[in-house]
Amino acid sequence: MKRSRERMKAEMMAEAEIVIDALLDQNERWEEPTLMQIEEAILGLRKRLSERMTEIVLQGQENVQPAEDPVCSSCGEEMTYKGMRGTTVESRVGVVRLERGYWHCDRCKSGLFPPGRTA
């Protein structure tokens, strides 16, 4: 079931609050931070927030198994649904964890992990 806008916003706001608190905690520990130290802390926290927000949006999409199994684009054989699988991908915002339905072609051994192929 697709997550509501309100639920996703609440999850993102909670994550943003964690990141802000982490930065403020670090700021209290610093005696005389350099600009580079401040930037490094902020860049690390920005990466964390970007990755988490991406995961929240992706998790908010519907993960519905198609009514019929998809057909392999390589050999035309009907693919077999193997259940929900988790994976980690390197995205433009960083490392993102996904969970999606996974299909496998027994003939050519390729997989489908919507929205794209795995092999």
C-alpha cells in the first residue's frame, strides 16, 4: 500500500530532527572548530539525510506484484516471482536500501528487480 504524504513527511521531519540534533551536539563539543571541521560534519549529515529521504520516498511507492508474471526481455520466457528482496544500491545521493518484488528467469538466469533488471 502506498504511504500517505503525511506519513512520509513525518518520517522525513523526524530524520531531519535527528540530523539537526547531531550537528548541534557536535557544535557543543567543539571548542574552536575550523570551517573545514564544520563543513565536514555538515556534509556527512547532509549525505545521511539525503539517503534516508530517498529511502522514505522509495518505500512510499506501491510494491504490488503484477497480476501476471513478467516475461524475460532476453529470452521471452515467463519469469517466476521469488518474493520480496532487499538490496543496497549506490545512488547519486549515496547508499540506499530498497525492498522490492524479485522475479527470476530460469532459462537465462537473469533477474528483474523493478523498476529495472539485475543482470
